[in-house]
Amino acid sequence: MKTMKLFAVLGILLFATIIFESGCKKKTTTITPAFGVSATPVTLDIGPGLDFFATCTNDDVKMTKVTIYAPLNSSTYEFNLNGTYFLKNQIIALQADLTGYLKVSGIWTFSFVGNRTADGASFSTTATVNVSAK
């Protein structure tokens, strides 16, 4: 009878330990980087143009590329960032020096692809900016 009680007590302790351990595990959540985008008017050889700049507002990132969609899908551009690291709130130019995009009024969409610096988790997210006719 003592052996049976000992097994019962050990079983209860084992069960309680398993329940306790499973309840104490930290749940990790991966935050998707969020980007803000701004547009600056520039003059191109062919007329009015735009330069775009982005900042990741909540994380440090290693950027792969940004795909830029002009309003009404009139044009699509891919800007490679080749694994460049950017700190949170650091300005990211979305065009090569002395270049720009032909100005088109409307909502431009930006698809950002890269990895979070903290844990290497990959991400793909979008942001938009509205360009007025002025």
C-alpha cells in the first residue's frame, strides 16, 4: 500500500511540474517592421520628378529590396538595397544618387523585403504615400 501511495504522490508531482513548466514558457511575438515613406520633388531631365525616402519606425533592419508601384500600376520599379543595415528611424533613400522617379500624382505603394536585425526573422510589408498634383 505504501508503494502505491508513493507512486500516486510522484505522479501528482510530475503532473504538477509539467503543468507549471508549460505555463511559464515565454511566448515570443515577432513584430513586423513598419515603414514611413516621404516624397521630395526633384527636377529630372525629362520633367518633374520625385525622390522617395523611408524610415523603419519600430526596428533595426537589414534591407534586401523595395518594389515601388506608381499610381494606377503605371510603372513598377525595383530598388535593391543588397543587405544594407539600417537603424530604427534612419533615413533610407529609395533611389540611386542623382536619380529619381517621374512624378505621377496619386498613391504610390512600396513593398519592403528584408530581415529584422535582432533575430534575423524575414519580413515583407507595405507602405504608401500620396503624391499630390501640386
